[in-house]
Amino acid sequence: MNQGNTFDFIIIGGGVMGASTAYHLAARGYKNILLLEKEDFFGTGATGRCAGGVRYQFATEINIRLSLESLPMLERFKDEIGQSIDYRKIGYLFLLTTDNQVDEFRCNVDLQNRLGAQTQWMSGDEIRERLPLMRLDDVIAGSFNPRDGLVDPNSVVMGYISAAQRLGCQAVCSNPVIQIDLKSSRVTGVYTPTQYFSAPVIVDATGPWANLSCQMAGFQVPVTPVRRQWLTTNVLPDLPSDFPFVIDFAQSLYFHPEGHGLLTGMSNPTETPGFDQNIDPNWELIHLEAAIDRLPILEKAGLASHVAGLYEVTPDAHPIFGRTPVDGYYIVTGFSGHGFMHGPIAGKLMSEIILDGKATSVDISMLDLARFEEGRLVNEYNVV
Ligand SMILES: Cc1cc2nc3c(=O)[nH]c(=O)nc-3n(C[C@H](O)[C@H](O)[C@H](O)COP(=O)(O)OP(=O)(O)OC[C@H]3O[C@@H](n4cnc5c(N)ncnc54)[C@H](O)[C@@H]3O)c2cc1C
């Protein structure tokens, strides 16, 4: 550290939320920023374990609006941040297998279209024609947006961190925050095992660990860590080059091209909340059976890698932005399985809340922490 131990802003957590917030504060001209990450590398939490999907297809207006701001920021990332992030617009194709889903998704697609996202409706036959390798007899219809796709998470985190560092921000790994210092319900600084750093503003961007860090500040947040896992196959020569990001909505089962093979994941609806990031081999077998059932060529595929990570889940599957009961302590977390894609705009919104007193790029006033106590939950249907 070359500036002493006093900062204007301290950010806890070096995943996409912390990195984007650091960059957006620095881009507004603030240099005296410290980002602390507990692990030995940035982006090894949820962000580094995520499937890299980015989409406009959501069920609530607020999530669609966040995507409408965030995905174009990813498109401009190389020009603005100076880092390639391999944005592949392969499209997300949701497979719908019940009449209820069809009704819900028709409303979702109308809403997306009204707000400016060009999602298309597809009949069951059109989908079967588009995906001849898949077993889709039960698929009634689906929705497809050609601008949805994939982005490399590590490049986004490192792009923001490097850009913030070039602007003067200090970002350090292997520095867990172990205590938060308060004076009369106002935050004054943080302790790591070896040092004390003071700042009048602390941003909690600890993702699945948010409730642990908030407890250090003396309050709770309803953010539950829930394990999710996926695997990749080795080369699948028969996989067409235009294979999209396919989601079997009823089973929360997804597939997308990865290297010359495929990445596939499936959410365990009965997963016990907790911090375990080891692969659950029993669930992997259940997942593989379902995946092979949909895409029989997987029967011959070899396992290339598998990863487990933590969703940071809130009671209404929507994020939490902004102030907390502790003055000067801000939070950005709880994206419940789709935070990577909203990371760019989330960091910008945090910089607006902190510097201007209010987010202006998107109206996120309904995503405050107080909504849980006041019973103002947002309803989201489209969670995978
Ligand atoms: C398997 C899986 C697949 C996913 N797929 C997608 C997808 O396709 N698309 C999508 O948009 N989203 C996806 N997500 C969700 C997405 O990964 C998260 O919403 C997002 O990455 C959250 O970012 P974050 O910065 O809040 O959390 P994290 O990336 O977890 O960052 C928090 C950081 O805080 C650090 N930290 C915690 N406590 C402390 C402390 N006390 N001191 C210092 N540092 C601390 C952690 O080490 C961590 O690095 C997926 C998640 C998982 C697990």
C-alpha cells in the first residue's frame, strides 16, 4: 500500500460486483479506492464459477431493464475498458413443456418486446427443426433472442480491475475483511488479519458471503448461499456450430457450446443452503441422465471438467442495491443466479447511489434492502 491506510471508498469482494463498482467509482474521478479480496485471486467466487450466460429474456420489467443497460456495456467493453471478453451472440432458446409455461412466457416475450428486447416466439416444430440432435417431443413452444449469448467472466473481472488500477484504485487479493469498525452506527473502517483501513464509505460486494460480512457490521441480509454445478464435455464433433444456449425450463437444465464440446448444468431444487463448493456426485448423475435424455449424443461424451459454485439467493430472486441500516455501509448483492450479466450496470448504479445519492441509469428504487421487512417483494418467474 503506498497511500497510507485511509481511503475514500473501500470495496469488500473482488468478483464482478466489486470490480465493476471499483471501476465506475474510479471512472468518476475518485482515485483513493481500496478493493479487498479474501482469496489469492480475483473472481474465484460465484463469478469465476458461473456459466457465462447473458440474456435479455426475463420475466420482470426491472430485470429486463438491467439487461438492456448491461448487455450493451458488455458489447462496448473492449472499446471502453480495453479488454476482449469474447461476447458470442449465440442466442438463448427456452424450451417450454407445459401450457402454464407457455402462457407465462407469452407475457414475458410481450413485455420484453415492449421494452425493446427483440425476443422471438418459436413453435414446437420450429424448435425441433432448429435442434435436430435433441429429443423434443414434449416441447410445445419456446422463446429465442439472438442477442443473448456468452461472455468470459474472468476477462470481465480482470478488465474492470485493471482499468480501475490504471485510474489509481488499489486492488489486493489475500486480504479478508475479518472485522468492521463502527462508531455510533456509522462505518469507519475494516480490519484484515494484519491491517486496519479506514474509510467513510464501505461497499459490501461479497456475493454469497454477504450475510457473513453484514453480520460483522451488525445486521442481517436475506442472502442465502445455494450450491449450483455444471460440467463440460470433451470434443463433440457432431455438435453444430450454431448450437444456441438451450434451457429446458421445467427441469432448470441447460446446455451451451464450450470450446469444441458442451457445457451443461441443472439446478437441484432440493439443494441444502450452505457454503459447500464441492461437486455433489449424486446430483451430477441425476443431471447427466436428464441431459442425455434430451441430447443423446452426450452418452458418448467424456467429462472434461466440472465446477460447483454458490448462487447468492434472495427471497424474491432479485438483487439488493444501496443503503443499509449502518450509515456509510452499502451493499450490492443477491442476484440469485444471474448477477454476472448485470455486473456492469450494477457497478455503475452503485457509483450513482454513492456519489449522487440516487441511481439514475435505471430506476432500482424497488430493489432496496428495506423491501424485505416492508413486504415489497418483486416476483420473478424466470429463474434457472
Ligand atoms: C454455477 C453457477 C452458474 C452461474 N451462471 C450464471 C450465468 O450463466 N449468467 C449470470 O449472469 N450469472 C450466473 N451465475 C451467477 C453469478 O455468478 C453471480 O450472480 C455473480 O457472479 C455474483 O457476483 P458477486 O461479485 O456478487 O459475487 P462473487 O463473484 O462471489 O464475488 C464475491 C467476492 O467476495 C469475496 N469475499 C467474500 N467475503 C469476503 C471478505 N470477508 N473479505 C474479502 N473478500 C470477501 C469472495 O471471495 C468473492 O471473490 C452463476 C452462478 C453459479 C454459482
